[in-house]
Amino acid sequence: MRSVLEADWFYWALGVAVGLPIGLVLLTELHNTMVRRGSYLARPVGLLRNYILPLGALLILLVKGSEISAEATPVRIVATGFGFVVMILLLSGLNATLFQGAPEGSWRKRIPSIFLDVARFALIAVGVGMIMAYVWGANVGGLFTALGVTSIVLGLALQNAVGQIISGLLLLFEQPFQLGDWLDTPSARGRVVEVNWRATHIDTGGGLQIMPNSVLAGASFTNLSRPESAHSLSVTTTFDASDPPDVVCALLTDIAMRLPQRRAGAAPKAIPLGGAEYKTSIPLRTPADDTAARATFLRWVWYAARRAELHLDGAADDFNTPERLIRAVRQMAPTLRLSHTEQQDVLNHAVLARFGADELIQQAGEVPAQMSFIVAGQVVVNVTGQDDVVVPVRTLTEGDFLGQTALTREGALASAHALTETTVLQIGREFLEELVASNPLLMLELSRIIDDRRTAARQALTSK
């Protein structure tokens, strides 16, 4: 009778008894480290620790330790489970090492998901075939031959459809666009919201355009989102032939500079096209801002052209009539303590101006050339704090005024935007200085208001 040390199974059992705990401890520490670092290899290591190592140890004990035949059903079941887990480990490991950790813009990041699905299917088919052949002793050669012949027959029968799919897959592999990009195609213009192996889904704003990839592969289209920070909106406007071109271009450029959708650090440009037409190029952050930027620009140009006495679309402004001007002066007369004679003098030095909703009336830091008295509408006064945070200070309504620092020739501490369509009565600085010099009480009142508003602006900044 042989001793235990002379038995072959003893050393296999001893190796499993010592190696399995040590391997579990090492893999546990490695898994925890990768989880803390957020590594993509944490899942493959977890599979190795939780399944492959225990199943491998069990398989060794059954075949070598217990000397059970490899053709026994329990051994084959364990070997099949071991083989399936190894396939999962290979799939997970390849995905983590080659694709999940791929840098942006690399060929590994650009591979379409359909190619990965085909590769996974091929790996699974080969793995299942090997398990059936080596573990269960099945003849899989005939099956693979039949599948190959069937694939050839189907390929010949469906060559047109397959050709379209292949062209679509090649388009996906090249990836001339990504999710979120804006495309301008012959049949649709919008944002890409989904890309699969068959079609590209484009959100046009009025619905979802489903465009086959083969159509995109055979057509010419424009990616409005590439290169980044290069998208501009072109808006064409028409003025009267008598309007000075330089004045019109300066007005259009100024309005475009004030658009909230304008890309920071980029300057718009307006040029005459001839025939009283002008084109304004407005750099935007994204094509998604096109509609809002165009609508806001055209709306603000309508008001700005009338304030500048220009003729947008050849139309003249008939808003600043003597009747409206008289009513506006009477409305603000109590604020300036004006007598009837002084009201008549104001009529010769004042104008009515209209501003569109959200349009800038007063820019912080600029020295106002006139005081603006609100006749109709609402104006919000804001200050800009740290990190460009906009802090509201107050809302002005009918009877209020702004631009009081025109008298002190100081820069305005706050900016002012129209909340709705707003009409203001603007009085020039020179006439105001004469009016204040002859009215000491008005001078004291305006000085108090200037100090109060300066204090309110500073308090609004310190409160944030």
C-alpha cells in the first residue's frame, strides 16, 4: 500500500488547497485597487476571481484529485461552465483594453458598434464550437461548412441589400459625424440623435428624419459642427439706397455683438452686397442657436434701425411724432420739476426711442450721453459679479429713469435691458446740465438718487 505522499492526487489537492486562497486574496486586492482607480479592467478581474479561479480549482479536483474520467457528465458540465466564463472574460477583457480605454479620436474609439457585435458573435461561435468539440466530442465541422455555404447563398441573393449595409458600415467606421453634430444634407438639416448600423436619425426641429446610411454614404453633406468653434450664421437684410453703407454696417455689427448666442471671443462682420442688401456673419456657439439668433437679430435690428433713422426694408419710422413727444414730456415733467416753459424747451432737446424685449439699453462702464425716462415698458438693471454672474438690482417701470451718471460724466455701474418693448424719452446731457444748474433742488434730488443707486449696486454685488 502506497503512502499518501506517493499518491498523484495528493500534490494536486495540496496545490489547490494552497493556491486557491492565495489567488483569491491577491485577486481581491487587485480588484479593489482597480475599483478605486475607476479602471475598466475591474470587471474582468472580478470574473477571474469569482468564477474562473474557483471553477478551475473544482475542475482540477475532479479530474486530478478525485481521478474522475474527463468524459463523465459532472466533469463535462463543470468544463462547459468554465469554458463559457472564459469566453465572457475574453470578451470583457478585449472590450476594456481595446475600446473602453481608447483615447478620444483614435481608430479604436471610431469603430462602430456593429463591428464589435459581429466580432463578439464570431468569438462566441468559435468558443461554443470548441466546447462542443473538445468537451462533448461533437462533430462541428459539418455545421460550420453548412453555415458557410448558406452565407454564400444568402449573400448572392441579397447582394444589393448587403451592399447598402456595407456602405453604411463603412460610413460609420469613418465617422464624419458624431451624436450631437448638426448636419446639412440634401433632404434634411438638423442634429444627429441616433446612429445605428442601418440609418441615421436626424432631429430637424419639426420631426425625426430617418436617413439610411447608404444614402448618406453616396451623397454630399455638410457637418456644421466641425471643425469646432467655426459655425457662423449669415443673415441678409435690406435697407434704403439712401442709407450710408458704413453706418448700416456699424449698426448691424453692433447688434450682432450684443446677441446672447454669439460665440465668445469671435467678432461678427457686416458687409454690403450691393442693391441695398447687407450680409451679417454672426459666429455662434452651436448650430442649435441658429433659429433663436436669427429671430433676435432681426427683431433688434428693426428697433435699432428706427432709432438710428435708417430705413430697414425701405420703411420710414413715423413713431416719433410731436403728439407722442408732448405726452411723454408731460409724463416725466413731475420727475424733473419742470415748469410749463421748461417743458416747451425740453421738446427741442428730447427724442422718443423704442427698444425690443431683452435689448440692451445701457452698458455697464459706458458714460451715458443722455438720460432716459421710461414712458412705457419695463427695464431690469443688472450688475455683473465674479465669474460673470449677473445679479439683478431693480426693475424700472413707467416714470423711472436711468443714465443719471451722464450728469457726473461717470461710467454706469450697472447695465440695463428691456424686459418688454420699452419706450424711453431721451434728453441730451448739455440741456440737462443747464436745467440742473438752474434748479438746485433738482440737483440735490438727482445727487441723492445717484448715491442710492450706487449703494444698491454695491450691495447687490456683495450679497452674492
